[in-house]
Amino acid sequence: MIATTEFVDVLDETDKIINMINHSDVMHQYKEANNAMKEDEEAQRLIRAFSHMKDQYDDVQRFGHYHPDYHTIMKEVRSAKRQMDMHHTVAAFKVQERNLQRFLDEISECIAGSASEHIMVPKDGAALTDSGCSSGGCGSGGSCGCQAS
């Protein structure tokens, strides 16, 4: 690929957008929430406990209902996830994470829309599939909100 002045200009503008995103209030709030969660010993204990239960869950999944501890592990993993998710710093982090994702989605939409109104942009962090439907294969006739036709 040969670098043209137009390509270099696009890269320069990209750097400006990245800098603006990194210095935005949304990113600042996300980083603060992330740091608060990382510094919270109780949150970190709950995250480790959930991670440990998730490893056990993955082992149980290989055998499904036939595993002798299936029901116990399933209950414990749900309980560990709920305890982790309900902790105030983890919950605050997840809120800021969703806010940042929405912000990035809006930016992607603006950029794509400036190129063409026919470019489909993933919403809520969902990746587009081959069918052009962000909810998986579209058999809903467009009721999912995609523009597959």
C-alpha cells in the first residue's frame, strides 16, 4: 500500500479523534470507575471468587447434567456472579463501561453516516454478522431493527 497525502491526512484526523475520545468526560469516568474497582479489595475478592467458580463451571459444562456436581456448581456460579455484580464498585464500573460503549457506538455511527447512509453500524457493542443483522441470522423480517432486505 502506497501512502498518499490523503491517507496520511486521514491518519492524522484519526489521531485527533482518538485524542478527543481519550480526553472525554465519558472516558475519564470509565477510568475512574475502573481504578476504584481495581483498588477495592472486596471487589477484587469477589471477582477472583467468580473467576474460580467460572473455571469449575467450564469443567462441569463438558459433562452437562451427567456431572455429579452439576446443580451445585450451577447455583454457586450464579450466586458468585450476582454477589460480584451487586458490589457497588463493580456495578459502577459496569455502568461506566456501558456508557463508554454507547459513546463509541455513537461515534462509529457518525463516521459511518458521513461516508454513506447505507453503512450498517453495530449497536450496543454487537458485531455485525454475515446476514447484516446484529441479532444473528435475520428471519424476523426486519423486526429486530436491521435493514436486511
